[in-house]
Amino acid sequence: MPGPLDSPPAAVIVLAAGGGTRMRSSRSKLLHELGGHSMLSYAVTAATLLQPEHVVVVVGHQREQVLAHLAEVAPHATAVVQEEQRGTGHAVQVALAALPALTGEVVVTYGDVPLLTGDTLTELVAAHRAEQATVTVLTAQVGDPTGYGRVLRDRSGHVEGIVEHRDADEDQRRITEINSGIYVFQADTLAAGLAGLQPDNSQGELYLTDVIGSASAAGGTVAGYPIEDVWQVEGVNDRIQLSRLNAELNRRTLERWMRAGVTVVDPATTWVHASVDLGTDVTLLPGTSLEGATSVAAGAVIGPDTTLADVEVGAGAHVVRTQGSLSVIGADASVGPFAYLRPGTNLGPGGKIGTFVETKNARIGAHAKVPHLTYAGDTEIGEEANIGAGVIFANYDGVAKTSSRVGRASFVGSDSVLVHPVEVADGAYVAAGSTITGHVGVGELAVARGTQRNIRGWVARKRAGTKTARAAAAAQARQDEQTQDEQIQDEQTQHEQQHHGGTES
Ligand code: UD1
Ligand code: MG
């Protein structure tokens, strides 16, 4: 990582007025996301790392969306509208016209080059200063330079100019050093160059690249600063490139975590946003997605097939085949498989949210267990309580939502419904199959269900001729036979006792 600059550049201009038609989207290209952030927010974040006086974003196409988004992610940035996209040179003219006269350096970047880092921009400015250049261009060697501007260097290696692919001759097209479109300019060199731009090229545009030629002709040092890491200068024009860069960003994030002591069993199916925080000896199993402000503490195991967004997972917890958001999972707790943790779930240390359980706004105490087939919404469940299989917390009466509480170490029997608002005190029991509508006191057992009633001969009368009736008849016959046998035996025993007298005890 480069050290901070002694002094910041005057401005960073982010060009972002282009159309992005190849995305085929109703959403601005700049708002499409990778790693949990928009392309534009990466560009503005990198620009901001230089701490310039002005961060300027040139907007044009779909500007309502872009302006609204910018206000959200980078309220410190100045947005400047380029009504008509008349070329990269024109875009910079428009940006400068909106600013007071600048002295010092002006950095130009693009809004659709998301892997470019602030560190690279810092290095570029430092190289520019070391060379005392009037312009420094960030360049890259690429296998296929088709479409890019080529960097023209003289024998001593100084940059003489940039020629666009479509304006280049055959010899120039063989050059594999390309213009990334990212530059540092001395403000006066830039102003002079922009003033002289002519649209005398195949596109009839004002090319920013022509400023490089004029700066070189003016006799100042024009430097080319090559970057090894070509991904950082790759732009996104369609969704195929978006997915490629997203995968690369993710690969980089995962490698950083693996170096820091996290096991990632299958990097190809594991997606971790840059904003996520992971402890040592965390294990991520295949199919895991960790998003937003998610954090996972030491030794926890996540996955397989788990998506957590803004979830805090405690040390040593296990989260298996789970979907969760805005929740807290305590240390050594166990979640899943097949659990759905909705916002406001807070599972205490050592607690359990088990199979086919949905929770929402539920505070579940330490070592409490909700192991099977439960809906727990708007409730507080005390420490060491046990919620039986299939318990439903009925929090909604069709109009309003209300809450309930189950006390410490209490036991709610399987298939019970707690009709909110209701309270089960500490140390209480609810019998299986109960529908609880009233308070259950300390140490009480609540039974709230119909008493069992058996109607003899019902199957034979009401279901005659069915397989059930036949089974009943057969079972009845066996029972009758057994009863007869027992009677005969009883009679024999009685008979024997009469003849031999008494029993031994
Ligand atoms: C530009 C460079 C080329 C370089 C390439 C790298 C020029 C003339 N060419 O070509 O040398 O290799 O980038 O990707 O600069 N934009 C505006 N307003 C405009 C025009 C463009 O804001 O009027 C923005 C676009 O939104 C985009 C960026 O500038 O983010 C580049 O524009 P684009 O038209 O894609 O330039 P390229 O033809 O790729
Ligand atoms: Mg481009």
C-alpha cells in the first residue's frame, strides 16, 4: 500500500455521462452492482481516497437515477451535467467549467471501471510527481488491444500521443500498450489542451486523448505509468463483463480472507461482499453468500447453501442451509438446516433455531431451543426454554401485530399455538396441542385442548366396506380370539388351583 500523498490533487473528475446501451437495462449502468456496491460507488470511493478538494462526477444518460444514487453514496461529490455526450474531452471541459479555476493536478477516471483502487490512483499521482510530468497516463499491456486507444512512445520511452483504435493505422494497431483512460494532468496543461481540441476524428468527438499529444508537442514530460494488474483498468460495457469483474472482485476478497485464516471450501460458489468481516478459523462451506454488514466471529462454520445479509454471527456458531437478514446469532449457537431468520432475530449464546423454523423480531435467550417446524414472530423466549415441534406464535389477528413472552426454562409442548398477546411465565409448562390464549403462571401446566373421546364401533358403522373397516374387523377378530384364549387359560388355572390348593406367593 502506498503512503499518503504529501498534498492532495486539486480535483478528481469521474466521467460517467455515457449511455451503457449494451447493458440492455432500464437501470443506469453505473448503478449495477458487484460485491454489494454500485460501479459508481467504487469509482467515487477510489477518487475520494485521494482527498481532493473536488470530486466531480460528469453525468448525462439516465441522470435522475445517477444523481439520486450519488446523493446517497457520495453526498460530498459535485455532479455536473453534460447535456450532450460530445466526447471525453468535452466531458472534462464541462466539468472544469463548473469549478473555480484550479491549480495543481487534475485526475480523470471513469465511472465504469470498478476494480480500480484508490491506492493505484495514489501511486499514479506519486509517479506523476516523481517525473515532474505535465501529464501521466495509466497504461496497460493487454493481449487483445482491439477497441482501445494505443499509447505512442518515442525512442526514449516518452509518451508522444494516443491514437484511437478506429483512427490508427496498421502499425499502430500492433501496439499492445493501451490507454486506460485514467490520467493525472497539470491543471494548466489540461486547460490549454482542452481549449485547442477539434472534432477531427472518425467519431467527430472532442477526444481527451488529444490533450496528451498537445502536451507532448508543448515540450513538457508526458509519462506513461503501466499497471501490471490489468483488471483494475477493465471497464464494464455489458453484463458479461460485469459478471467477470464481479467474480474477480470476489476471488480477491476470498483470497484476502484465506490469507487471514479463513477456510473457503469452494471459492467458486462462495460470495463475500467486501464489507463483510470474518474471524480466524471461520469455515465457509459451498454455496455461502455473505452480504452487507455481516460479520462472522472466530471458529464459526457457515453453510452449505446459506445466505446472510447484515447478520452478526458469534464465535463457534454453526449456521447450516439458512437464509438470514438483520439478525444476531450468539456464540456457539446452532441454526438450521432450513431456517429462515428475518429481521430482528436475536439468538442467544448456545441457543438453537432448528429445521424449518422461521423467526422474526424474536429474542431467543441463551441455550433456549426452537428445534423444529416453528414460526416465532414478535416474541421473547427466555433462557433455556424449550419450544416443541410445530409450535406457532400467532402474532397477527388480521389487523394488528402483538407480542408474547415465554419465560425462563419453560416448556411449550409440540403443536401448540400461542395466540398473542400472551405470557408464559418462568418455569411453566404448556401441554402439547394446546391453544394458549391466556396467561400461564409460574410453575403451572396449561392444558388447553379438547379432552379425548373414543367412539366405539364408529369405523364399522360409518366406513363400512373400506380398507380401514376391514383392518378394524381383522384386528377385532384377533383381539376377540386372544380374549377367548385368555379366558380359557384363566378357567384352567382356577380349576388347577381348586385341585392343588392355594398358590405360592
Ligand atoms: C476511451 C479513450 C481510449 C481508451 C478507452 C479506455 C478517448 C477518446 N478514448 O475510449 O483511448 O483506451 O477510453 O476505456 O477518450 N464519457 C462521458 N462523456 C462523453 C463521452 C464519454 O462522460 O461525452 C465517459 C463514458 O461514460 C465512459 C468514458 O467517458 O465512462 C469513456 O468513454 P467511451 O466512449 O467509452 O470511450 P472509449 O471509446 O472507450
Ligand atoms: Mg469505453
